[in-house]
Amino acid sequence: DHVAESDRCVVGGVQNSIQSFLDLMTYVMGLIISNPQDFWKLTVISFVLVSMAAGLYTLHVYKLRKHLIHLEKLNSYWFSLVNINRFSNS
């Protein structure tokens, strides 16, 4: 969002390279842990890495916006649902 126009291709290229490398690592890990009885280890590794990514993204959003949820939008949505249900039950 806050990347200069001239740097967008560079950022996109780096992001694409990292995604390709990590995609390759899934295949490498599958070769290293190739016994089907040990596939639970791959599942645990995947869960831990995805959880870490979600945590890092949440931290980034919090630092950027100073909040995680737009409570005013949530409240207005909730109250609109309550009003719709109240009028439809009449």
C-alpha cells in the first residue's frame, strides 16, 4: 500500500521469489520426510509457520492502523441486522 510507484515491481519480484522458494521448500520437506507415518510432522510444521505468518501480519496491521477491528463498522452492521430482524418479525 505504501510502496513508491517506482519500487512496486521490485517489491512484487521479491515477494514472488520468496513465495517460489517457500513453495520449493514444501517439496524438499516432502522428500526429506518421505515416510507416510511421519507426515504429521509436515502438518505440524505447516501449522506453526502459517500461525507465525498470521501473527506477524496481525502485528503489522496493528502497528499500521493502531487497531485490528473497525468497531464502528461492526456496530453499524450489527445494528442494521437487529433492525432488519425486528421489522421482519412484526
